[in-house]
Amino acid sequence: MADAPSDEEILAAVAEHLGRPGPAERLRLAGTARISGQPVLECTITRSVESRAERERSEPAPFDLSRKPVYEDLDAYDAAGPKNPRKHQTLELVQTGTVREVSCVKCTGGRQQCLKCGGRGLTRCEPDVPCPNCRNVTSCTKCRGKGGSRRTPVKPVPPRKVKRPGERVDCVVCETPGTACPGCEGRGHTLCRKCDGRGEYTCDRCGGKGHSTCGACAGRGLLVKWRGGTITHTPHAERVPGPEPSPPLLLRRRLHGGAWRTHVLSLDQSPPEELPASHRSVIEARLGRREGEVARHVSIKWLPLARVEIEEEVNRVFYVFPEGSGLSVVPVPSRHRVKRAAVVAAACLAALVLVLIVAAR
């Protein structure tokens, strides 16, 4: 429907919903019905806010800057606003006369000495480590890792019960069978797995080379430096709340299928005249230009909605709105019905409490 429905069309839709169509019924309802307009509004204002910044930049040489726009004074540069204010946009520029090629100060010829091995290609480590299998357990129940042999035995230790005899092996220190930890064979320590006891291993950071490729210049030894400007357009969205009263919760889901009217505004445009006055005033109050705002996208959706109260239908209120090619009628419980239900619920609760009190005695 092109225009908001008239009162006559609204009454006709309600009469048909009640199963009493016809001109006579519409005339009768007209004398008892009260119609109030409550159009629904959905509006989002997206502002594109511009910010500008300068900083020194560098890239490995050679680096092509010919496609980047140039500027002398960043504040005076005339940048076109974004085509779509709802998208983030960044423009990179180059200041005139600042482009030069320099040697990389972080490396020598594109290489950096490995910090982990100091350029040796090898990393020092402990050749042996405490045995992880016999922590808090004696490494050998006979010599406790102190050594000795069958020919020159050590001073015997008090006998002790071996908790897991099946997991003991021959001690390589004192040669006593079935007494040693299988992890270290009685030594109390194991060889480092990285160096196999040599005390150093190939550096895992540089692979034994002693150096690495410089990340700043990508191993080229030269950098292209310039002073760069950045102009950024950042979208900031703001949802405009609709005027009161808002539709009942039971009705809102049904409204999604209504015949909504849509409008899109750009910067410095005003809301269309066909909008209800309440909608226009709410939107206009939010349209002031913000600092740095260069573009705007205002999405407006509104739906004509009428609230119909009928004297003989005290328990229901009817909401009428355009949907498809006709009008849709949705009944919602009235305040009278809600209050009555609340009174009944309170009475039931009081009765239940009284029964529980009597039963407790």
C-alpha cells in the first residue's frame, strides 16, 4: 500500500478479523472504536570519521612508491570521501622529497649474528642431567651411585625392600645385578639428548650457520625510507531509538513481515516529509555533524501501525499494519486482561501459601 491506511480501511480489516464484515458493521464499530497511530521506526546513522597521521616508514629496497599519491602538507591534502561510509578505508601517501635509500643499521650485508649462539653455530648445554626416572628413588639399592665393584666393594648399606624389583637392572657402577634404575643404570644421571654428552649442540635458531637473515631489510642490506601520511575513514554506527510507546513484545516478531518503507540519506540530507512527525523529530535531533565526519549513511525504515481499542472487546487490543497487498490484524491482550490475570495469579499464590501454613501446623 502506497500510503498509510485510513481509519475506514483499518476498521474494515478489524471487522473482517472478527468475522463481521460489511458496511453496517464498520459503521457500528466506528462509534465504539478508538484508533491511535503508533508507527514503528528502525533507523541507523553510520558516520565516516576521518583521521590523519604521519610517521617515518621503511621497506626493503628496492620498493616501488610510484603508485602512491604524494603530498606536501597532509592537513591541506584534498582526500575524496569514501564511496561507502559503512566500510573502513585507508589511504597511504608519500610526502614529497622524503624518499631515500639507506643502509640497514640492524645488520651487516643483510645478515644478523645469531643471538642465541653468539655466531658460533653451537649452543652450550649441560652434558648430563639428573635422571628423570629415579627422582626420589635410590639410583642403586646397593651402592646408591657411589661406585665400587665385586673386587673392591663399597661399604654395604642397610638392606631395603625394593618396591618394584622387576624394574631394576644391573648397576654399571658397582656391577650388582638387579639393583639399579633402568633409566640411568645406577649412575644417577643421564646424558643430554641434544648433545649426547658433548656439552654443545647445533643451534636450533640459526641451524648452525651462526647468523640469520635480517627481517628489517629481508637480507638485502638496504632500505627505502620515506615520510608517509595515512588518511583513515572509520565507520561509526549509531542506532536511533524509536519514539514511545514501543510495540508490545508479542507483536514485534510479526512486524518483521510488514510492508516497511525505506529511505537512505547522505550527509546534509533531511528526513523525507512522508515520515511521521514523531519520527522526523527523533532523527533530526541526531543528525548534527560530528568532528571529523566526512560522509554519512542514514538507513530509515518505518512501518505504519495503528492501535485499535473496541468497547465490547475489553480483553483485547488490535494492532493493524500493512503486510503484502493488504492489512494484517494482530490481537494482543489488553491491560484489563493482564491486570485480571495478575489478580487471579496473586489470589492463587495466597491460597497456596495459606494451605502450606495450615499443613505445617
